[in-house]
Amino acid sequence: MIMKGSECKVGAADCGWNRIWSGRDSRLGSVDMGDPEAVFMELKRMAGYDAHELDYKAMRAYHDSIYRAMGSPRSVYEVGCGCGANLYLMQRDGVRVGGIDYSPAMVETARRVLGPGVRELACGEARDMPTDIRYDAVLSNSVFAYFPSLDYAGAVLDKMALKADTAVIVDVHDAGMREEYLDMRRGMIPGYDEKYAGLNKLFIPRSFFEDWAEMSGFSARFERPSVEGYWNAPYVYTAVLVREGGRRA
Ligand SMILES: C[S@@+](CC[C@H](N)C(=O)[O-])C[C@H]1O[C@@H](n2cnc3c(N)ncnc32)[C@H](O)[C@@H]1O
């Protein structure tokens, strides 16, 4: 279900994660809106990148590498755009942007920072993204790990393929590194298992994207994150899916 206002109802993906993302607070009120670095870092904090110290230079370098992986597009739609951190930087660089996220608090903040120039912005489940407006590329950054199942992830990929000929999925939790990731989190957060009870992450093997790509007429390749000091880097990968033979008829 898609809602354009501040209310947002979710269906199949309504799980503990949705409550977490809907409860994130914005501190933009205390940020100098004329300082893009400070705005971007606050948007990333609100989107959950606050487990460790990460500096702007490293985050910006990661952002630029993701933009290049998308083929330096002129228009980008982001699935699970959060409060618009990635779209904010791209819009400032002249890219036409749109997005969807199921957290009303996140979408409200995204609306504020992206302003009237945003092409489309909806509050709703990734699986229900509207497909009428097409883009050069569709991005999903640190979102697939919160999906309830591989079936759900496959349904989202099918929709992404209707939005653009290039789909880039960043920070996919590597199924082969599941135990190592959980050990790292347990070491980092005291009482991790109790705190995160019922908040499962989806771990995805690369073969899931390869199989989807083969069935859907896309090529699949994988990259590792190149960001200094990013605690998730050893446990995640980026999937780059490009339609074979160019544009969809
Ligand atoms: C870690 S944040 C990343 C936000 C943004 N992509 C970024 O890189 O700054 C994850 C986001 O995914 C959104 N999300 C998770 N599952 C979703 C779903 N099924 N449908 C729509 N949004 C979802 C959350 O609300 C949250 O904003």
C-alpha cells in the first residue's frame, strides 16, 4: 500500500524492523542546512549509520563508488531511501531523483531535504513501488537485509527491473559470512541476542542474484564495499544488475 502523506501502512513487511525505522528521530533542527556535509551526516545518522564513528570523507568516497557502479546515471530511484541521504547528495550533483520508504518519519525528513524538485517520493513497502516513471538506474542501499524473505526480495527485484535497466543493491548481507557477522555484532553490542530478538536479518547468497538475473535477462556482477572504517565491509557485498542488450522494449 502506498501513502503520500505522513501516514504509512505496511503489510507483509510489517515486522519489528518497521517499528525501529519508524521510531528514528530527526535532529535536522540543530543542523546548519547550508552545510551539505553536516546535513548528509545527520541523514546517515538517522538512517542508522551511528554504530561507529564514520567520517564524511569515507562516506562520500563510498557514495561516489556506488554512483559509478550505477553507470553515473542522470536519474536515480532509490528503494528504501530512508530520509534521503543518498538522494540528497545526488540531487545536489544535478541527478533527478525519486524514492520510496516504509517509515513515515524517514519519508517526512526526505521530503524536507529534497524539496519540490523530487520527482516522486512515497511512503510504502518496497514491493509496492510504483513503476510508471522510469529512471536510468534504481538503487537500494542497506535495505535488502531488512526484508522478511527471499521471496519478498525477488518481488522487489522484479519491480526494480520495471523502473530501470540498471539495478544496484548495496550492503547485501553475505549468506556465507552469517556466523562471522553475528559474532562481530555480539562482540560489539552487549546482550545482542536479547536486544535483537525477533529482529532477524536476511542473509543472501550471490547465487540468488545470479539466478534472478539469468531468469530476467540481466547480467550480474559483484563488488565489495571500498569504504575505510566501515564495520560491515567484510560481511556485505554490492550486486550490480544490468539488463542485457540495453533498454527494455
Ligand atoms: C539502513 S536504512 C538505509 C537508508 C538509505 N538507503 C541510506 O542508505 O541512507 C534502511 C531503510 O530501509 C527501509 N526499509 C526496510 N525495509 C523496507 C521495506 N520492506 N519497504 C520499504 N522500506 C524499507 C527502512 O525504513 C530504512 O529507512
